[in-house]
Amino acid sequence: MRVQQAIKTNRSIREFADQPVSREDMTAIVNAGRLAGSAKNKQPWHFVVVTRRETLAALSECGPWCGHLAGAAFAAVLVVEDLLMPRTLTTPFDLGRASQNMILAAWELGVASCMATIYEPDVARQACHIPGEMDVPWAISFGYPHPDADPRSRPPRTGGRVPLEEVVHWEEW
């Protein structure tokens, strides 16, 4: 799949087929996150890969929009130090870059995904045995899309995004 095709066809999927993702594909996906660029090459991230059903279920309780984690084949829990310290204000941007790499790498493999904001970081820390001084801002669920939720089985969507002409300004506003 070409990058532009992946960007145009990828959608957040919250319903997954009951099918495991191979260790090889999981490794390729999280490695794509590891290879993301970061400010000053700080690489501020750690990724906890979770496949155990009970841990995925616990993570699904970490916020009002985390339910999809319970049905995922696996999740990547994003872990950093000092998320909002003034000297690391680029960390959220860096995590976004790493996340997008993982999401697009997964989609190339036919693996769908969805971001989850962790509103209960203590629950996530306990479920994944993450040290208390670490921040746990987000997780990504991954899995093969449930047939009813697979965007590839439906006609391409034409809406959902603001037209280019409304958001791009050339040379000046």
C-alpha cells in the first residue's frame, strides 16, 4: 500500500475481529513508532505491548472512550517521563508522530487501530506494572477490523474532512 493510499483510506476502527495479530506484525508496528522522528532526537517514548485479555479489559476502564481496547488483538500503551514539563513541551507532538507511524504501518498490514486517551493513568500503571513516576497519556488499540466495521468493504467515503482549500493558505493568510 502506498503512503497516500494509507492516509486516504485509514479510519479509526473500534470493532475488531476475533483474530490474533502475529508477533512479527506487532513488532513491525511498534518498531515503526520507535523509528519516528522526535525533537532533538530525544525519543521520549516507551511502548508497552499488551495482548492479555484481562489487561486489555483493565485498560478499557481507563476512560470514557477506551472501551475499544477490550476487543483489540493488542494495544500499544504510550509511556513517557515528564509529559508536561516545560523542557519537554514537544513530547506530545513526538508521541503523535510515533502514533501515526504505528497506525499507518498497521493499516498497510491490514490491521486497524484507534487512539484512546488514558484518563485514569493509575489504572493503566497498575494493569501494566508501569513505574509511578511515568506518564501514561494514550494507548492505541490494534486488530483486524470486524467485517461490519471494515472500511475496505464499503464504498470510499468522500466526506469527513474539511476541503483542502479551506485549510491551506499559500504564502499568507
